[in-house]
Amino acid sequence: MNNFSPRLFVRQSVAALSTAILQAWVIVVCVAVALSLLRVMQLFWHWPPGFEAPWSELFAVVLQGARFDLKVSAAAAVLFLPVLLILPTRFHGWIAGTIAVLFVFTSLVNLHYFGFYKTPIDAIVFGFFEDDTKAIVQTIWSDFPVVLTLAILFGLSLAAIIARRWLFTRLSRLLAAYKSPLWLTLLAVLLGMLMLVMTIKGTLRAMALGKQNVSVTTSQFLNDMVPNGVTALKFAWDSRRDSQDLSDPLLGLKRLGFGSPMQAARELGIEAADEKALHEALMVNGVDQPATHKKNMLFFLMESWSAEPILYQAQDFDVLGRLAPTMTEACHFSNVDSAEPGTHPALEAILFSTPITPLTLGPQGKTPIPWTIPLVMKRAGYHTVFVTSALSGWRNLDRVLKTQGFDEVIDANNLQAAYPEATLEIWGVWDSYVFKYVSERLKKRQDNKPLFVFVLTSTNHPPYDLPPDYQRVKRNMDKWGGERISDTLELNLDSYHYSTDLLGEFVQEVRSGPLRDNTVIAATGDHNARSFGLYTSPDRHYLEGQVPFIFWGDGIACGTQRKLPASHRDMFPTLFPLLGVNGGYVNTGRNLLLNPAKQDNAALNAPRSLRYYGMARNAKGIWTLGNPASFVCTPGDAKADESCRFDAKDDAQERARLGLLDWNVRDTLRTP
């Protein structure tokens, strides 16, 4: 019978622990180096033509990025430390290889995600499982360098795995040759564990390395290169979690620098005695006109309908098609930003007056939100219809939209039933069937109610397929004044023209027919299109989120704000008064038809743009909320002189506005 030796047990335990700690550190170093190499590659991959940056800023990006690489690698090593301690060293390679492959893969996803959305991985990424996953996979296969990406994944992961094995073997032999006393080995183990923990924290300061540390330069492009894929995915997960958990109504306000809703209200000059009165102050509560006096409202949310192509519209560079001749009688607001960078987030922002997204995928989508646009229209006497050329099962829209006030939801399946010749493509049927359906529906109204139709198109979406009978328009590409970094630029211009031309045909039909006098038509884009550029250079940054906002109606004076900064939040506060709908909706923005200088509350009516993901613009420039160093002057709108600089008052008011919109949703819909 063997005698138990406590001394031997301690020595063996310390030896096993030292081996595990050494292995963990080798994994940290090798994986972090691989991620840093990927960051350098991502910089070269997406570097905008003509963009210049000092070496000091590039060094700052690489250094800060390396800190995040070490942070996530150390977190993975600590997570697997018990396994490294239990398993024999011959199995450690499998653990290291798994971490390397997953982390490199996630960072490659981040690389291509930035190319598509112009931002590191964010909460929209979870749409891979909530959208039409098959269609997304088809788009990825047709539109991205899949084979090259897999080759990089294999090569870089293999290099990290081989480097880990070589480095661990060399260090193990080196340490074995040096017979250190037990106390010194134990001290080294404790020090190694402490350093792992500090590496996860990322700093010696009180605040751990986090999202606030991503901004290290004045360039948004360079800052977007800082987070690796794992870090960006963690930030996206946190954002997603916050959008589904409404238990803390102050969450958004606190992140924007306000301790209470009343503090934010004071910043905006809103007078309210208590929080109940503040909720009421955020609503428009006028008296509606009788339904019999109201006009039809047809609103088109056009897929990837960017503002930039319209800047270059010409006879030999046609992107508008039959929409062009209608522009002379339209109110065209040409300096408007989308609320969000994705279709579903923009749809929620517009219809549900929420900066929190996704909002309706959780329990909030199963009960009516009292201020949604369709419910407001329904209470005002409208028959409400949602029409899309896509499939409405996407993000549960078929259920959510009916719950939130639409009497009918018409999608690609309904359009196929109505038009048997319609074929189901990757994202749905061709947009022509949407316009055909709405046209016929207007002529066949079954009751005397005014009609509110909200249309979501889908054809102008990667891979930019078009009907076989579509005649592509020849363009003088020398007239294109934007970036040329995408090989799908011309295909995107064709699909852009296809959808815009159909909108123009529809507008002409309604405006020349019997419904002209009692119909308002409005259109905007859900977000910008990736093929038109990354907008990373300072002179183009303000264009990044721009979409058109155009509407047609008789007797409308378009006012003086058509070229002033605005955003999606201003659309329905502008359209509702035209329809005689004067109450029941959230005062998200300003009426663009009024003179802002003549309004009572200057803060609420200031000519500024707000994107719900934290960007703002005024007439002088664009900035990230709460970050003075991010301010970039807007060329043409303001000279780059001493007057063009970050305005702390503008920033505080936009943070307050966004914070109150966030609080209004959380406090009203919060779950116990």
C-alpha cells in the first residue's frame, strides 16, 4: 500500500498548475498576435482611396487593438484553465486550436461585416438567425470572397496552432532545465494568474477596458478598426441584451450622461412637474380632423435607397428614371440621415418611435405599443396596410405588425397568389409587384376610410439581381463622384434605378389621376448602400447615413429646411399635420415644413440630425455623441475655420433627446 506524501502532492499540483498557466499564456500570445495581424490586414483591405492618416494614429490603433486582442485571448485562456489543468498536455493543442479558429473566424466576419454595414459587428448580426438565413447564405456566397476568406482562416489559424506548439515546447524545456525551488515556482504561478486577470481587465486603472476605449483618433474609420471580432460581438451582445431587458428605465439615460429623465428634460427646456407629466410632454396631443377630411397616406421605405446617387443625376447618368420629372413638384429633403444602419432597426425606429432595437422580437412585440404609427393612423380613422415584396415571416413581422396596428400585412406570398407570374427570388418577388398591388388597391377601396399604406421594397439588395426583362441603363461612369472600391457598384446602380424608376412611375400615375387631390406620397431609404463607399474620409463622412426624404401632395409649401440636417425622426412629425392627424404620437423630431427660428422651443426644433446609434450632425459637422474628439467639419456647409468646432450645447441636447426617447420606451414598456 502506497503512503500518501503531502509534500509530493503539493509539488505535483504546483507543477500541473504551472504547466497550465504556461500553456494559457502561450495561447494568449499566439492568438493575440493572429488577431493583431488580422487588424493590419483589415486596415489595408478597407483603406479608402485618397485617405491619409499620420503614423502616430495608425500606431495608436494597432496598440489599442492589441490590448483588446490580449484581453479576449486572456479571457478565453482563463475560461479553459480548469480544462488545461485536468487534461494531459497532449490534448492542449485541441483547446488552443479551437480558440484560434473561432477567434480568427469571428474577426474575419467582422472584417466583411464592416465592408457591408460600415461598422464593426453590431446587434444586427443576430439577424443571421432571425432573417431568411438561406437568403443570407446565398448572398454571402455570391457577394463575398468566400474561398479567399476560408484560405486566410485556415492559414492564420494553422500558423497560430504551430506557433503555440513550438513556443510551449521551447519554454517547457527551458523551465525544466532550471530547477527552481517550490516556493519560487508557486510565486511564478500566482504572478502568472494575476497577470492573466489584469490582462482581462486590460488596464491598471479602475475602469476596465471597454467600449469607451475604442475611440483613439478623430477618424471614425480608424476607430472602427480597433475592436477585433470577439470584442465587437461582445459589444453587440450587450446591446442586444439591453434591447430585450427593459427592467431598468434609466439604462439609456445613464449611458448618455443623465442621472434622471427630469435632468434630461431640463436640458431641452421641457417643463414637467413629474415623470408622468414628462411622458405626456413627449407626446403630441392635439385634436384630429374628422376621418372623412383626411387624405390617403402612401409611405415607401425603399431598400438601400441612398442619397448620394441623386447628387450625380444627369441625362447620361440616370439613376432616377421616371422619378426625375416628378421632383419639380416634390418636397425633397436632401440632407436626411437614417435612424439606423439596417432595415429592421430602421423599420422599428420609424414605426415604433424607438431608439431601442430589436424591440419587438421579445414580449414587447406581443402587445400593442400605444404610440406606434399604424395605431395612431388607425385611431385617426385610417385603414392600415403593410405591403412588402419580401416574406413577412422575417423577424416575425407577420405577427408583430398586426399586433402593432396594421389591419393587413401583404407579403411576397400574397403577391404570388395575386400575380401567378411572380417568381420568388432570394429576398422575395420583384418590387414591380408591390407597386402594381398598391396601385390596384387604391382603385378598389372597399370602404370610405382613408388608406394608410406602408411599403417596404426589397429588390435593391445584394446580390442586386434584377428581372430578366429589365433593360439596364448605360451611364457615363465618369459622372460618378463617389468611391469606386466595390466591384458591385454598377450592379447596385442598376438595381437602385430599377426600384426608383418604379416609384417614379407610381407617383406619376397617382399624380395624374383622380386621387391626386386626396393622396400624399412619401418615400425614404431604410439605410445607405455599401456599394457606394465606406465614407471614411473626413470630406465624405457626413454622407455615410444619408437617405432621401421626398413627398408629394397638393398645396404643400416645402419651407426653408430642405437642405438643413434632419433625420428619420422628423418624417412623421412633418407628415402627420398634413393629414390632419394631430395627436397620439411621440414627438420624436421637428416639423420640417416650419421655420425652426420661429418655434417656441429652440432645442426641440433645432436643425440637427440624430442617428439612434449615437451619431449627430448640425450645419457645421458630424460627431459621435459625448465625444468632442470625434467632430469632423462638413465640407461645403461650413468653412473649416475656428467657428467650425464641436458644440457642447448641441451635443448635450441631442444626448438628452435620445435619452428621453429611450427612457420613454423603457419606462412605459418595462417588465418587472
